[in-house]
Amino acid sequence: MINRVMYDLAGANVNLRFSPYCWRSRMALLHKNLQFETVPWRFTDKEAIAFSGQGLVPVLVDKDQVVHDSWAIADYLERTYPDAPSLFGGDKGQSLTRFINEFTHSVVIPGIARLIVSDIVKILDERDRAYFRETREKHFGQPLEEVTSNRDVEVVGFRKSLDPARRVLTRQPYLGGSTPLYADYILFGAFQWARCASPFELLTEEDPIVPWRDRLLDAFDGHARHARPPFLRTA
Amino acid sequence: MINRVMYDLAGANVNLRFSPYCWRSRMALLHKNLQFETVPWRFTDKEAIAFSGQGLVPVLVDKDQVVHDSWAIADYLERTYPDAPSLFGGDKGQSLTRFINEFTHSVVIPGIARLIVSDIVKILDERDRAYFRETREKHFGQPLEEVTSNRDVEVVGFRKSLDPARRVLTRQPYLGGSTPLYADYILFGAFQWARCASPFELLTEEDPIVPWRDRLLDAFDGHARHARPPFLRTA
């Protein structure tokens, strides 16, 4: 029996997991070689995680410890399992990782949201759809279908916003250097969110970010690669 | 006699040093507690640094070693003086610092350039002015005065682009954590460039980035604070 559980955002198909924040925690658990099970969770299942004192996933329950918020989970894993591969490369590395965390939060995730939000609503469980549409349309100030209506043009600006990552990844295989660190999983989680929720391709084939994304899709026996739902798979 | 010299971009006033790339190297030398002298250099003094095999500053001459490019200089200092305070917090930290380097290079420095480039030309030595105006006007595709003509409006977008740094600096005193690392000097160099070349204020008073900038202005006995030329000083 595995005594480690992560509450993980699920779509209408209970096996469809697409939260960018849950993906980074999932990759962090794999990086630490920790076994875990996931509990599928929906936006409207606030009661199911009320024990964590708030209403968002990921929530990690590790034996008797309850940890919410993806950054706190990574910090918890690093402190609790110091002999497993490091997520940060030390305290200074953890401090420096904050910048990539905030860049992803304030640039990449909002940028991707504008490109795929109308696809996300389609994959949600029926109970979640009204909640999601209402909260997100309030945020964007327009219908979700209008937010994404010009995405073939807007994607160009989104790609440009990735220049810092692109320039790093032409110089080294991972943001963390020769091997991936939590910084990589932070950014990767955003791409995996789009990949699992939308048919829209964020990058051009020749983008130097693509081989990095491929390496992380292949990591841990292709764990992330296999997660794309069949209806989004192309030849 | 100090056997360590940095070639440093200077204005018409030979004591006015304003290059963002030289500033990060200067702060790195101070961080390492290394004594050094600087040689003032102008854009058109290509011959003076021809010995380095290229035509840009900073160039560091440390005994018999010649190193150019600010990243290479930081890497050289870290490897050569491992017992002095670390600039990166280890190999992983150095890899993670790359992201802040590329963010500053591709977002912050181009953003500031659009706000101050018409002021920079004014502080240059006469021989440099024609060179600077020609190369920069070619880059921007318009007269330098036109580039900055709308800066009171454009600064709003620039400030927004700093969100990742702003969010980190509300959580910790420095990008490097509780004490500054080279990552801080990279970003700080860009602000110091503006501060030493232009009267234009980049940040609002209440910006959480301001106290961080103040701490770095005060570092090393106020080394950077004292560098602003008198004609740009305000009450």
C-alpha cells in the first residue's frame, strides 16, 4: 500500500490530468523516485480537499503530512527526502528557481491560457463547466471562444515571450543544466497543460524549445508523453 | 600595484561608467573581494581591446589571463577564486542563473533601451556619438529621439515586463535569496545603466523592486550609488 497521495485535477475523463501546477508536482515526485497514487479531483470538489485548509490542487498527503501549493510541495519534498535527487541544487538554487516560477506564473501560463482556454472547457466534467466558464469569463471579460478566436496570430507574441527560455535551451539541455531540475518541471507543466487539454500547437517544429520538451516527455519512461488523451493524439 | 584590470565603457566624462554589462562584472569583482582597476574605454576604441580578439567590453585582464564577455568573466572569477564568496551557489545555481541572464538580455535591456537611448547619446564622447547614433538608429529604424518620444506611456509596459522579478522580490530580499548573487548583479546592471545615463525614472516609488535596487546601490560601501554623475543627481 502506498501511503502517499496527490489530489490531481481531472477532466470529464477521470484519467485526463491537465493542471500545470499538478504536472510540476507530479514530475517532482517522479524526480525524487517516490511512489505515489493520485486522487482525481474536480474544480467543484471543494469539500474533498477542505482538510487542506483551502480549495486548490495539487494537495499532497504524505503519511500524516498535508501540503498544498506546488511550490510548498517541492520545498517539502526537498527537505523531507534530501537523499533523493535534488530538485533545486541547494538553497541558492532554490532561491534562483523562484524567478523561473514567477516567470512561468506571470508570463507563460497567462499566455497559454489565452490560446487554449476555450478548449479546456470542453474537456471538463459537466459539473465543472459552468464554474470554469463563469470564473474565467469574468477574468477575461469576454466569452472564452472570443479569447482564443485570434490565436493563430496571438501565438506569435506568445512564442516571442519564451525568448529567455529559448536562449537558455540553445546553450544547455535543461534550465537546470545538464540534467533537469524543478525549474524545468515548472515550465514543462505549462506545456503539458496545453498538450493534455488542447489540439493547438504552441511551438513551431524548429523551435529549440521542442527538443527540451521532448526530453521531458520521454523522462521517467515517457510518463508525460503517455498522458495525452487519445482524442488529442495526431499521427 | 594591482595586477587586475577591467576595460570599462566610459562617457565624455571619463569617470562616467554606464555599461550594463560592465556593471555586472564590476559588482562580481566586488562580490569576490578582488581589487581591480578600470581602464576607460569608448565604443570606437576597438584597437585598445583588439588583444582580446573582439571589440566589446567588459574585458578583464587578470595577471596573464584575458577574458571577455560578462558571463565568461563571472564564470572565470567563480572558477579562479573558489574560496571567495560564490557568485552562483554551485553548478546548478550557475545553470539556473542563465535564465535570469537571458531574461535581462532579451526583455529588460531592450525595454530600457527604448526609454533612454536618446539620453545615452548625450553623455558620449564626441568620437562615439556618430558611431552610436548610426548603429542604434539602424537597429531601431528611426531617430533615437523618436524611439523615446512616447516613453512616459511606454514605461508602463516596461514595468509590467518586470513582474517576474517583482514577484520574487516580494518574497525574498534578493534574486539569490537572503544575500545577493550574480543573478542580482545581472539585473541590477541594467538599472544602473539607466541611472548613470539618463534622468528618466524607470520605477514608481512604491515598486517592490525599489528597495532591492537601493540595497544594491548601498552594497560595497555604496559603490554603485556614488557612480551617478552629478548632472543627473536630484534632490
